[in-house]
Amino acid sequence: MIDVRIDRDHEEIVSVLIAGHADSGTAMIDMVCAEVSAISVGVLNAIEELCPSACQIQMESGYVHIEVIQSSAKLQIILQTLEIQLMTVEYTNQNYIKVRKAEV
């Protein structure tokens, strides 16, 4: 199971944690991991290119953590796009990915 946690402080996303693998062993569900990986890498590249030094980022196999250091409207749009994309994957693959949101 891929677990996603999106933390907000009021309306702003302040951190995103993506951890785990779909662990199905089938080619179709390996697509879930591929989708989440592609989305994550694309967003991390966008953050690095468009909002350098705005976040502390950790990325390993099966693990991505984004911690906002300096928020901006541009960064929030990127993070909201990440949220929407991951929720779209969850909508069609509920047995393999769970997106949770929390107010901190």
C-alpha cells in the first residue's frame, strides 16, 4: 500500500509524505507505483526549477518527503497539483494507494 499524507496549516500545504509500494506483484498494479513515481519526480523537478530552496526534499525508493520552508503562491499551486494527481490515482486504485489529509 502506498500511503500519502498531506498536511495543511489553514489553507496552505506545509508537508507531503509519500511512503510504500503497491506490492501487488502484477504488472497492472506496478503501474500504480510507476504513476506515483512519475508524478512525484515531475513535481520535485518543478519545485527545484520554479521554487528553488522553498522546500526540504527527501527522496528514496518508496519514499518522498516534502517539507515547505518558504511558501509562495507558485509553490502552493505545484503542491495542489500533486494532491489532485495523487487523488486521481487513488480514485482508480483504492486498494493500493490511500491519500490522507490533516490539519496541523
